[in-house]
Amino acid sequence: MGTERRAEGDRDAALHAVSAAVLAVTRHLSVHEVFQVIVRAAAQLLDARYAALGIPDDQGSFAEFVVEGVSDEEWAAIGPLPRQHGMLAVMLRDGATHRHADIRREPGFEGWPVAHPVLRDFLGVPIRSGEDILGIIFLANKRAPGGFTPADQELLTLFAAHAAMALTNARLYERNRELTVVEERNRLARELHDAVAQKLFSLRLTAQAAAALAATDPGRTVAELAQVERLAAEALAELRAVILELRPADLAGDGLVASLRKHVEVLDRVYDAGLSFSVEGFPALSADQETALFRIAQEGLYNAVRHAHAGSIEVRLRTEGPCVALEIADDGAGFDAQPPGSSDAPASRHRAVTIRDGLGLTSMRDRAILAGGSLTIDSSPGSGTVVRVEVPRA
């Protein structure tokens, strides 16, 4: 009975250690930092003096190698990581679990730098996802006498199986973040082309017309120059708005409410439309949800000020029971949110996101879904538009 309880306790400790690594992903740590969390958790789980996590590359070496128990000074003295020899290379080649009472006596033990810590008992376990090896956990010098046991090997194998999920999630999160950056760059490039570039092109043509009329028709020249002034002012306003969006909001520091308020206030100064922001309740959200809502608000406001030509725009953020709702409502031109041949108006508002992709509605919908919520759009020609997002409270 005592042995079974200890085994259950060890399994609980392993799951707790892995949960720390998984939570590291939700705290938006970098992939490298998630690696460090996994290494530290493994060392603590099995009471090892040294621990390391090697991430294989495509050339039979390590793309990354994270250690625990070695100081920066010691690591600098060790020098470059051995890539193609020693016990590390053995595990890269065979992908098997290795447990040794004294690694120094093993045939694969070679090429260790003079400054490297003295290793004795050793346990190495691959982290697998199907047939793929995502990484290898290395532990050495267990603090308790006797070295690593078969029970330790079983426990670290269990830890590695769950750590695979943390590694996969970390990489997916990093990839998603990279795609988000690309998406934002594309959106800003579109704004520069659609708004600023077209204004500047019109400004150039108008200036050329004024120059051609200067000698023959002074009256029309004055009118053309007034048009030049108006276009220049509009281009300046558009450029300021794009520059504003190039400066990312400090959501981590300011939070969603403060960041939205600042964004609305700046747009209110730049554009002729009257913009307002209101908040009700305390919107308890995860960082991912805050980012999603802020980007959706940016896209909705972009549509309102540049496409709908709204005179009044309201941004409302409120807590409604188990959900947080964000609304961007304008009194602009609106559009037909009902696909041809559909008589189901409420459903068509959901489907509108697939037929008006030029307004970025597909992107807005995808962000809402990834945040665990939903997006609805209520609009018709001449009646303005209301974009509404609901996400569950964290």
C-alpha cells in the first residue's frame, strides 16, 4: 500500500510539473522560456543536480540546448556544445532511453570539455510526438544516494509524454504569433495603399492641373489649389493613423481598457468623426482574449472611419454575466449583410463575414473564434453597422 501511494504521489508530482510547463505557454513566454520551465521541472521532480533539454535539428545535432544547474560562468568556460559525439549524440542517433549508474564508464562517453561538471549517474529520456522526437531530457547526479532507479525512469518517461504537449503548444503559439505579425503587416500595407497612396496620387494630379491652368484660368487654379490643400490634409491624417497602428499597444502593461481608450482618443483627434468609448463592469480576460478584442476593435474602427464614412462611432466594452461583449457601432453607410437568396437575417449576419472579406471580416471572425467567442454583424445600406464580439470571461 505504501509503495502504491508513493507511486501515485510521484505521478501527481509529474503532472504538476508538466502543468507548470503548459501554463508557461499561456503566460506568453517564449519557446525558449518554456524549454527552461520543462528542464527545471524535470530536475525538481527527480531531485537531480543537473538537467538539460536538447532540441534536435535536421542535421543530427541540437538546434537548442537548455541547461539547469550550470551557472552562466560555468557554461561560458565549457565552451561550444558537442554536436556529433558523446552520449548526447548516441541518444540523437538511437532515440532510446538511457539509464547508467556511472556515465563515465560508458563507451559513448567521450569528448567532454575539461570545464564540464563531473557527471556520474545519468538518465536520458526522449520526448516523442508519435514517431517524431521533439526533444531529449537529460538528468545527471541525483542528490539522493543510489542513483536513478527504474521507478525514476518510469516517472521521467511519464513526464516526457506530457511535456510533448507543452512543447507542441509552445511551438504552435509561436507560429501563431508569427502569423499574426505577418497579418498585421499586410493589413498596414493595404491601408497605406488604399488610403495614403491613393490620396497622394490624387494630390499629384490635382497639383499638375493647377499648374497647367495657372496662366490661363486663375479662378480655376485657386479652386484646384484648395483641393490640393484638402487632399494633403486628408493624406496627413491617414498617414498619422497608420503610424499610430505601427506603434503596438502595450496590452501587457496597460490592459485592454486603457489601450482601447487611448486608441479611440487618438482616432477621435485624427478623424472628423466623433468617437467615444465606454466600459461597464470589470472585463476579466486572458491575455489572448485581450489581444483578440483589441485587434477586432482596430479592424472595426478602420472600417468605420475609412469605408463607412461615419459621423459618429461608439466603442462599448461591457461585462454581461459570464461573457465580455465588445461593440463597435457607427452611423455610416452600412452594407448588405444578407447574402443573396437568404431570408434568414440573423443567420446572414454571421455569414456576412465570408462575403465581405475586403472589410477584414473573416479575420475578425477568426480572431473571435480563437478567443473562444463569437462575432455578429448587424448592418444594412444606409443604416450603419454594429460589430459585436462576445468572449467568455477568464
